[in-house]
Amino acid sequence: MPATSRPQSAPALSHRERQVLAHIAAGLSHKQVARRLGISVHTVSTYLRRIRSKRTAPTVAHLIRLSMTEDVAAMSSPGVRPGA
């Protein structure tokens, strides 16, 4: 099995989880992600907790790596930059 594919038994990420993951991987803070998606900071944390329960991603570095294997980079808005 290629290193970039996820095991068949791993639950799929929801569309919103993938959006949150893409923004976090782009370097945005929880507050910035919340503002961009029109949700609360608490909800961003909840989505990240769900992502971590579905995948092994204990750190932000792991989340960024996960975003590359899940191919969520295309989901973030064009021109997303940290601190924006």
C-alpha cells in the first residue's frame, strides 16, 4: 500500500473537517479559521478533535502532513496566507 493512501478502515473526513484542516495547514490560527468559515473557535477545536480521533495527528506538524496525504490543500481559499 502506498504511503499516501489511508487504510480502508480509517473513517473519511467530512467536508467541513477537510476545510478546517486545509486552513490550519495553510498556517491560519483557530480564530482566523473560525472567522473564514463563519463558525466559532470552539467549533474549530471540535473539528480538529474529530480529525485527530479519525487519524493519528497529535501535533500541528502531523496535521499539516495529514493535509498533504488527504489532499485538502486545494480546498483552502485561493490566496490564503498566514496572518490574513
